[in-house]
Amino acid sequence: MDSLVDLRKITIYKIRNEKTDRSYVGATYNGFFGRLAQHVGRLERGDHPNSKFQKEWSESKITDWDFKILEYGVTQQDAKKREEFWIKVCGGLNIMPKSNRERRQEKNMYIALDLKDKNMTYRDIAKSHGVSLGSVARVAHMFELRRRYDLV
């Protein structure tokens, strides 16, 4: 590392709990120190989007953690692949994001369960899941077809 300017390139880093040896691995395109400050700020406020990381942080002291650059100067084409490699090697606190399709299927499953198990109106179900009335009607229609043809 010749200078701090090098740290502004794509950087793969880990934040490791020395007591449990579990790590959160990330990549940043805007500088390591700035990204680290964002993580620590959110963790200290208790509003980090990664619940596993937040729980482990909340149950420990800041002195239990170390922060390390794993790679820097990574090209944009290789960044995701390198981050995934390091998550497999030394992660443990990362939550792999779900695809849009997986999120939609999960939401549809919960809507179907509400349709089946609860005495709720379509409007109430739509409101409780943050979806449109049309979305609930589509799930209800799919659920009815599956039930009619003994697919559930």
C-alpha cells in the first residue's frame, strides 16, 4: 500500500469477532474507512440491516473486533466473485441476499397462509403484507386452483 489513495479502490474487507472467530465480509467502492464508519455507526445505534451481525455485535465489546483489508484494487468485474470467495473462506455473519423471485414467493406463501388460516378480508391481507389488492387476488386464485386440483 503506497498511500491512502489506494484504499479508495474496490476493497474487500472483513470485520471479525476475535472471541467467536466469526466474520462479516464486505466490499466497498467508496473507501474502506468510510464504509467501516458506516458499519460501526449502524451497529452502535442497533439498526444494522444484517441481524446476525447486529446480534453478535450487541453481545460483545468493540474491543472484541478487528478490522482487516483482505484485498484492494479489485476490478469491478471481479469484485462480487472475490467477495463471495472471502465470504465462503472466513464469513459466518453474512446473510446472502434473496433474489426478487425468492422474496415474491415467500411473500405469496404468507399471503396464502393468511387466506387459508385467518378470517381476514383481501384488503386486510393486502395492508398487512404491503401489497396491492390485485396481488392478494392473484395468490387467492392460484391457491384455489391448487386446492381444486389437489396440489396442496
